[in-house]
Amino acid sequence: MSKPRCKHLIVLSLLTVLGACATRPPEGMPPNEVFDPYEKTNRGIHQFNLGVDRFLFRPASKGYVTIVPDPMVTSFSHFAENLTMPGQALDYLLQGNIKQSGNALLRFLVNTTVGGAGLSDPAAELNLPPVDTDFGETLHVWGVGEGAYVELPFYGPSTQRDAIGVVFNLFSNPINFSPVRPVDNIGVYAEVVRRMGDRGRFSDTVDSILYESADSYAQAQTIFIQNRRFELARDDEETYLGLYDDPYAETGTDPVRDPYLDPYEDPYAE
């Protein structure tokens, strides 16, 4: 795909998000349905993302997990996750959750020092509570609605609320304000490598969604929305747990505590 086409998709998607922040679902729409007024634009971006995945990200990810030993892939994932801890601490603070904010900072301190700059996770061995949040959840805690469904170039499925969170988290991590220039954008690079590891490890599942389903756009949308609503339900049971059964109730599996749980699996599939 040409560069002008790519630029057009990026600009168009950002305008969709920023120009429609006040978009709300119509009155009377069931809360478990997906509000998708920009489906035509979203599908265009989805096709662009499919092309990027098919010709770039998919082969690179498969090569990455084939060449790099699995323990090293895990270590790089730990490193990327550790870099997000200061930003997550800030998000928890904005949510009014002082305890989890402290847990995030403590995990960062332990893993950065004892864990070799975050390449290992001794905090887990010390049974420090896991943390997993972002600015999209912060907006949710503040009462901001989910908004319309959007698909972002290179990033994939999102909502208006989470898209704002993605942009905010790119600039809110205190690590990015370090005076040492080489760390600029290291969080972005590390996140790309982490996503390559996930894409390679769960390649069969992702391929079945993107290339084997009758409508990959609808399939990806459903899985993303259901998983995201379930994540938010952990702290907002009245809003979401009445809509869905807990898919992990029988197995006791927790997607936060189990790093090898397939993040692309539909937790509500029978």
C-alpha cells in the first residue's frame, strides 16, 4: 500500500476519534450491543491492518519466536511490561487506587533492580499483587462512556474511550521524561517486541480469526469488545457482570495472573 494511502488512513482514523468524542449510542440501544457508526471507515482500516499483518508483522513475528529461544522471548516481554509500571502507577493514582499505584511502583523497583532491568519477574516470586490498567480504564472509572467502536491503523480494535487512552499512555509514562536521550521511545520499541512475541506464540489463534473466519472484522470486533468489557468488569461488577457470565469461573483461570493465557481467545465462546 502506498505511503499517501497509509497517511490518509491514519489521519482519517484520528479525525474520526477526535471529531466524534461526544458520540453516544442511540437511546434504547441494548448495553451488550456494539455501537459501530463508523463501520465503513473501520473496515477500510481493518483491510489496511490485514495487509500490514500478512506481509510484515505475521512473518516477522513467526521468525522472531522461531529464532529467539522461548526464555528470551519471555524475558523481553517482562522487560516491556516493566517499562509500563510507572505509567500504570500514574493511572491507578488518577483512579484513586493508591494501593495498586504503590504496587505498580514496588513491582517496578523490584524488577528493575533484582530482576536485571526487568528482564525477569522476581516480583511475582515475592507474591506482589499483579497490576494491569491503562488510561482507558481511568476514563471508565471517571464515568466516560465506551463510545463508538473504532479500528486504529497498526494498533487494531479499540473504542473511542480506549483510543484516547492509547494516545495518552504514549506520553504519560514518566520514563519518557528521562534526560538520558537513548531511552526516548524505548517503551514503544519494547511494546512492539512484546506484541511480536504474543503474535508469534498465538499465531494459530490469530490466523484463524483474521484469515479463516467468514468476517474477520466482525470476529475481531466481538472478541475485543467482550474481552475489554470483561476486564473492566473486574472493578465494575454492577455494570458488566450482569451482561456476561464469568468464563473463568469453572477453571479458576485469571488472564492477569496467567501470562500464557491466549489474549486473542474469546472468553465467552462456548
